[in-house]
Amino acid sequence: MQNGPFIVTGASGQLGRQVVGHLLEAGAAPIVAVTRNPDKLADLKERGVEVRQGDFNDPASLGAPFAGGKRILIISTDDLEPGKRLAAHSSAVAAARAAGIEHIVYTSLVNPVPESPITFTADHRDTETLIAGTGAGYTILRNNLYADLLLMSGQQAIAMGKLFAAAGEGRTGYVTRADCARAAAAALMNETGQKVLNITGPEAVSQGEIAAILLEIAGKEIPYVPMQAEDLVQAMVAKGMPEFMARLFVSFDQAIAAGYLDVVSDDLKALTGRPGQTVRDFLMANREALLAPPQH
């Protein structure tokens, strides 16, 4: 294991909290958890984690929380408004550089190429470029789509009796958030040099195959109904979703249809010692959530 202090940003979020848990289990120390909301991390403070307040959108707030750190995990923010995410990441990378951080781990996206339809791809690509320009060691973790997203779409599909998507016959190497947390913790503790890794599940699945798993869970036929991207956007907007959010979700489907997320790698196994959970095992483990009525 490399020497700390290990800094985890976004530590009160779903991914960051799991990463800190893995660091504690492995005996990594000292651990610094950076968050906009320190009150949310009182439980981690009790376990010996130093909690510091910092906000990527307030560059002046990042000097103190990053001070003295050796290795940092920059978890990409969830700000979906175009450009805002990159501005926040730029502040974080600049502060890490100013603090003399030796190794930066960043949660990116598979295939962040200009041609990818996913609306925030450029934010990831440009952040990777900023990190490479720091001169520090880095591990870029290009995470595939979270399998966790299938809990929402799967629940709706079971309730409606059909799985609607604009993904065509495309396949996705879905990876669970839990597996991404394992990867991030392992990279933060152990990786050296400058690497780009693809963090994916062990296989790529199509929407038709997901529909077949939902059939097993629900005990009824759940056909996959392919749609045109614009039709799906309008259907989501008609149900009350803001248009930019609908376009974001449908851009995932467009990327799947075009093959940009058909990425499967052994990097997760090489990094952590075990492969990721399959989509089938993940959905089966969350059977109760999938069968619950959707919240409106």
C-alpha cells in the first residue's frame, strides 16, 4: 500500500462513502473525507476519518482540505448542466496541483470520444486532459454505465409490462456502483505511474437480455420495445421530466445503440482481485426493489 494521507472528495455521496468504507477496512491511514456537508459524515469522524469542508464550485475553499494530502480521489460531480461539471473539476485539479498531490485518481467514463452522444462526455475528456497536464501520477477510471440505473428502468418496465429504450440492439458492459467503489479504493491505495483503466462488468448485455432477466424476476413477459430517440425524449417530457434530463438519459441509449458502451475489460479484476458482479446477479439481488411499485 502507498503512503497517505488519502483524500476522498464527494465523500458524503453514494460512491464516496463506499470508498471511505473500503479504505477503513484495508487499514489505510490517514484518511481525509472532503464534503460540502460535514454534518453528514459524523459517523465516519467517529471511526477516525478526518472530515474537512470543501466545495468544487468555490475554488477558495479547496486549499485547506487538500493541504498535506499525498493521494486524492476526485469523484466527478453530478452537476448535469453543460460546462458546470468541467468548471468544478478544473478547480479541484488546480487545487490538487497546488497542494503537491502525488497521485490523482479520477472517475471518468468509458469512451469519452468527441463522437459519443452522452451529453457530458466532453466534461470527462477535458478533465482527463487537465489531470494529465499536472505532472502528477494518475489513474483514470473510465467507468461504464452503472448497473444501478437498471433498478429505476427495470421497476418501471415491470410495472408497465414493457421495457422501452432507444438502445437498438446495442450492448453495455454495465458495472455496479459498489464495484466502482472497490476499484476507486484499490487505485487510491495501490496504483502508481500514469494509467487509464476501463472499469466494467464481466459481460456486455443488450436491452433484450435485460428484459429476459426481468421476466424471471416478475414471472411475466416483459418485452423490449425499441423506440426512436426523439420519441422517447418526448414520452419522458410528457410524463413530467425536464427536457434536458430526458435528453441526458436518452443520450445513454444513443451511445449504447452506437456501440460506445460495448466495453468489457479485466481491469477491475486486475485492480481488486475479483471481477465485477454480473447484471443478472445484481438484478436478482435487488428483486424486492424491482417488484416494488414505482414512486411518482
